[in-house]
Amino acid sequence: MNYIIRPMEKKDIVQVTEIEKSIYSIPWSANSFIEASENDNNIYLVCIENDKVIGYCGLWTVLGEGNITNIAVTNTHRGKGYGRALLKELENRGREKAVSKYFLEVRLSNVIAQNLYLSLGYKKIGIRKNFYERPAEDAIIMSKDSILLMK
């Protein structure tokens, strides 16, 4: 794998939204990504391979807590470690912003993503009923203390 992970820039938004639309039934708009990535409290990263965005992730930080809002990798690049690399870099940058705890939601049926999060030290802490639409589905709430990052 020959890739780089760097902060999301405006020039990445077209490719990011293309990936978003290919994966999610209710995708974020280009404007949502622009606003989120330009907010100094947030961290939005892209994974670039051969000058193309192959994945991205985002984190909103509030009072020392981080909410992972997005993580996605193109279908052709899944299962190759890019999602893990993005999440680890997101956590490293979150630590620089003094994030002490991370949270995320994941579809109940998305066992592959759940296994990734569990392997990185996230714990299942609850359920959000009917969190997702199209199709309607519960979300598992997962969290991780950043102390685990310092080991």
C-alpha cells in the first residue's frame, strides 16, 4: 500500500461525495463536508492513493469528547487496512486536540465495521433505536477512552 493520509481539502470534496453517494442511502452533501472540514473543532482526513481519494473520515470534538461522524473506504479498497489506518490517524490527531473519549454509531448489521472498532479497543455501550433510515435500523453506540491510545 502506497498511500498518504492528510487533512481534507476543498479540492477533495467532489471525490469524497462520490464515495459517500456510492455507500450511503442518505449521503452527506458537498456543502456538509465543506462546513464540517473547515470547522477548527473538527478533524476531517482523506486517504489518497495514486492522486485519488480512496477513503475519508471525520471527527467532531466538543469539550474533550470526539464523535466520529464518518468513515468510508471505496468498495475496491475495503479489507486492505485503509479504514484502520484512517481511524488510527484520526485518533492520533484527536489526542492532539485533547480528546479523552471517542464515540461512534454503527449499523447493527455492519459486523465488519464493528469488528474493526472492537479490534481497535472500542466497546459497545448502547443502542440507538431506529437511528438509521433507508433501511430503518438500530445503531450500536461504541466508545473508546483515549487512555488506551497511550499504551
